[in-house]
Amino acid sequence: MKRFMGVVTVCVWLVLLGGAQLAYAESDTDKEAVPEQVKKKKPVKCISPVNMSNGLVLPKGKIAANVKYRYVHKDSLYNGSEQMNGSYGSKYDRVNQSLQLTAKAGLFENFEARVVVPFWDKQVKRKPGNLAKPWDTDTVTGLGDVVVMGRYALMTQRSGDWLNLALGAGLKLPTGDADHENGLPYSNAHKYIGPGGQLGTGSWDPKFEVGATKIFGRSRLDAHMMYTISGQGSHDSRKGNQFKYDLGYGFALNRYFDLELELNGVDQQRHWYDDSADNATGGHTIYITPGVHWKITDSSHLSVGVPLVIYRDLNGYTETPERNSRYGLGEDYQVVTRLGFSF
């Protein structure tokens, strides 16, 4: 497993407080001198978790943006939750890197709109059967499928409610290339690489979400669920529907650093290639994500999280003889970083 080296940065802050000035009145008016009020410090609060969404909606006129980088390495085969050892036919070594740009704005009271623009670098190494030959390496890089969404706040703590609660809906657009072809010998089975390996799926996918956030003191609790319905994609392929659910807790240590812990679950249905299901794709995976936030200024932050798999049940099927078995490809390592801004 590859290790991620974090960089710890220490900032020194200098706060200047102005002295109070006394206002003097004429002696015959008998007015008392009143000192100028000193600005109150903002309360210490924890910012949003790094590997999940939440239930907050931006106020009208507020704008926020972030850049999120995600590295995922998959190099293990699983039969359900059991890791399979050995060299099996068409074993993969897959590395997915994404740079995701998100911008959101409070357009109306209790309503925000956001757009998510992903850029992908997807590399897959495949071993053709059990032949003693070098791995075949295939890489695709470029713009992925853009997502546009709207979110409405049913409840907000800033309005006096005890909880932040929001509903959202949106659409994934087919902006990413879905026409990358397989090389030999894999093109004998499928001319095009599957929808999980393409930059885009070629489909219009509706998304629905519900999120809740409770902020109390230096703590915050977040819960979020999203369901994605995949449409028919390019070349008779379709990515399986996905249900994602998350629960997180964060605590502000001080004005500069937060700690967080998340529980992230993904239930992914099987993908379809050439109008037939790929039985060795999809499954249910649960992660636990410890993370840290560095609040650089009041309007910017840097967050890092490391999702760790604690449960998986990957789809697959077995043929005879055993060397032709097909198993689900499981994740070995993942890291998520986010640089956020508010305006």
C-alpha cells in the first residue's frame, strides 16, 4: 500500500486591537463618556467534512468554491468480502486520479445552485489471461461528466431552527468522452472500454439528495444521502445506479485546526457492457475516513482525509475451470484533499 506524506504548515497570526476613544460632551449637557465597542471575536466552529456533503445551504448572495483532488488505487480481487490471491485471468491494476472543481452560489432565499466539473486521469493495467507477457497499460485523461444541482433548505439554524435540513436534485451531463476503444485481445470481447473506465458515460443521470447538519459549539454532525439513476450510455453500455450514504462528526480544536471522522457507504449496482451485465462489477463498500482541516483564513481552508475500507461485498461470478474466474476489483488505497474558499 502506498503511503501518503502530509505537509504540516504552521502560521503565526498577529491581531491588532485599537484602543478605545472617549467621547467628551459639554459640561452643561451632563452626558457621560462612552467608550467605542471592541469587535467581538467570531466563535470557533468546525468546517464541513472532506469526503461527504452536508445539509447546509448558502445564504442569498454568498458564493463558495473548492478544488478537490482524489487518488484511488485498486489492485485486489475479491469474491464477496474474501480477498483472492494468485494470478487470475484479466486481473486489473487500476489508478484513478480526479481533480474536481465545485462552485456554488446562494441565488435566492434558502436556495443554492452548484456546478461540479471533474477532470480525470484513469490508468488501467491488464494482464491478458495467464500468459507470461507484460501488462497492457491503457490511460485516458481529460474532462469528465459535469454535474449541475440545486438545493433547497427546509430548515436552517441561522433562521432559528434547531437543525439544517436540505433537499436537492440535479443532473449529470454527458460532457466526458465515452468512445475510448479497447486494444487487443480485449476488443475481441468488447470494442469499447467499460463505462467505469471512460472519462464519461454518455448518459444523462438524474441525482437526488437529502442532507442534514447540526452545529453546536465547536462540534458538528452531518448526514447525507444521494441516489444516482444511470441512463442509457454510449455503445449500449450503462453504469449501474448508485446509492451513497454518509455520517460525519467534526470538532474544532481551535481557530486554525479541526479533526473529523466520517462513515461513508457506497452501494453500486452492476455496470452493463454491450447491452449485457458485467457480473464482476459493483457491490457494497463502507469506509471510515479520519481527516483534518487547516483553516488558513476566515474564508479559506485546506482539508485532508484518508478513507479506509472497513467492509466490502463485491459482485462476481465463478466459472470452471477456476483460472477463468472473475472477481470484483477492490480498493487498496485512497486519499482526498480539498482547498476551499468562500466569498
